[in-house]
Amino acid sequence: MDLTEKLAELERKRMETVAKLKERLKYFHGIKHENADSEYKYNQIKVLEAHVLSLTEEIEELKAKIRYSQGPLA
């Protein structure tokens, strides 16, 4: 798998994860006191947010590698 294919795959994964995150946020109304279900939903949202951040960082690093591999004239 070359760098551009990997970049496309990561961007696809990020779009899917953002869609999942938006869906979870749509029905989330905060953490209710001593409610395990709302705490679980909150944790799921935080995990998805961290995953999006991780994918975004990896995409930026890959874009930098692609620019570097193309040389100074690109």
C-alpha cells in the first residue's frame, strides 16, 4: 500500500468515525448523577473524540511525508 492509498483509507476512517460521533452526540444530554448508562455513553463519546484526533494527527503526518517525498519543486 503506497502513501496516497493509506491517506485515502485514513480519511475514510476519519469520516466514518466523525459520523458515529455526531450520531452519539445527537442523543447525548449530559451525564446524569449516578447513572451508569449516561456515564457509559459519555465514555464512548470521549473514545471516539480521541480516535478522531489520533486519525487527524496521523493524516497530517502522512501528508507531510507525501510532500517531503515529492521534493522541493512540488
